[in-house]
Amino acid sequence: MAETTAERVTRLLALVTYLGEHRGAPVAEVAAHFGTTEAQVLADVNLLWVTGTPGYFPDDLIDFSADALDHGELTLTEARGMDRPLRLASSEAIALLLALRSLREVVETHPGLGRDPGALESAIEKLSAATGRAAEQAASVQVEVRTDAPAAVLEAVQGAVARHRRLHLRYVSAADVVTERDVDPVEVRSDGVTWSLRAWCHRAQGARTFRLDRILAVEELDVPAAPHPDLVAGDDRPWEGEGRLVTLDLASAARWVAEHTPVEDVTDLPDGNLRVTLRAGDPAWVSNLLLSLGDAVLAVSPPALAQEVAARARRALEEYGHLS
């Protein structure tokens, strides 16, 4: 799968630090360290070579030894300050401490969400010790974490997960369709904005993710949740389910689709565009996505989907006919 923008930016930043500490590192050695190919390392170096601070004259850019590169080695000659330890302004330190405290509040309130609470506490202690006055100011701010999910729904769902009991949901989808369904809950998750329940849905006969703010009613049934060995709490892999498998060829400007939408596969094409494969359980959702992308959509499979969306677009245009 093609990497996301966030993954590449993280590697680019780490590459500068690594090369600052390992002058003359062979390209093959750098590639092995970052778990990527030599071609990708060279592409990263070429990108860093034209990266710098405003002005963007030669002295404002990150620089490498061209002679060393000709010999298959990487020598960083100008890091533009990126190899120096991070220094936080008071406002930055306060913001970071408040964010960490907010995260701690979530973990303490919902222990099942915390992978390593000890690491979080350690980060807060070290940052507080290093920032002094800023830490005192942050400590004086009261942190209260709120969620859009109704408290009663969140409590009921978490209780069912803990007790391994089946749930009956009245749920409204993104297409505003209300359904009734029984589910075997596996885990409750939060991405910092939205809370969701990952469960096995008996109506769909497959794994599903339900946003808690779309659950209209929830009832814990007097039935044990059936075991589903393939569904494991804490598994970061996408959960497959029913729905149309859709393949889209997209212009590079639409790369955000691959990074903000659950997808099954992403492939970089030779011309710089990308191919995305996703499972669309809601026809209205995928239709809206394609219409919103406009000419960034280069190809659609299956062809029947392209015909459906084109027909919908034509009907919409016809509604404007009387205005002309």
C-alpha cells in the first residue's frame, strides 16, 4: 500500500536528524534503517534538497554533499536548524501540556482506550519538569473532556463490551436511513473527535463500525455476545464488510481520499496519480464522494457505478435548465 503524506513527512523529518548524526552514511544503510528502498531514500533527499525557510535561496535550503552522493553516501551539510533539539515557547509548552492532560483524562475515564498509560504519564512529567513556569500555568487550567456521544449511549455500550452482552441498536446511517439491528460488541474507540463501536452485526452478517452519535436507541439484551475470533479488540487493520468494492483512479490532488477515508488498497501510478480501492457499503455515500471530486476522478470501476453517478449528475443539471 502506498504511504500516506503523514508517514512520509515523519520519515523526512527523521531523516534530517539521522543524517546529522551519521555523516557519510551509505544510501543502502539509510534505506535499511528506515525500512524503505534506496530509490525512496534518494527521492526523499531530492525533496529535502529544495526544502528550506522563506526566501528559498540556496543558503536558505537544506543541503547535502553532491560529491558524497556520487559515491553512494549521504552527508548533510546544512540542516537549517532541524538537527538542533526542539525548544518550545511558553505558549507551545502550555498547549502541549493541556493536550496531554486532556488525553490522560480520556484514558482515565475510559481505561480500555489506553495502550500505554505509563508512557503518557512519563511524557507529562518530563515536559512539566523541563518547562517550569509554563507547567505551573498549564496546571492552573481546568481540563474537562467532552464527547458528542450521548453519555447514556456511551455508558451502555461500554457496559455491554465489558459484560460481553449482545446489543440491540436503532441506528441512523450517513444516508439518513434508520435501521434496527442486533450486534455483538467488540470494542469502543475514539479518534479524539468521534466515538465509535466496532461490532459484529447480525443484520449485515459482517463486521461493522457504528458512530455512537448516530445511535438513536440502545438496549442490552439478555443474550451473551457470540465469539468472533477474527475480530480482536485493538486490531488496527480495517474491518471488511458487505458493500460494493470500488476502484478509483484519482488525480494526485485527490490524495486526501486515501488518507481520510477507510480504504483497502492504495497504489501510486507511474504518472503521479493514484488508484484507490474501497468498500462502499452506502451507495449514497460513494455517489456523493464521486460527485464532490469532479474532474479529479479519472476512472471508476465497476462501470455501472460510473453510469449511475453520471445519470445523477445529468438529472441535477436538468433541474437547472429552467434558469437559462
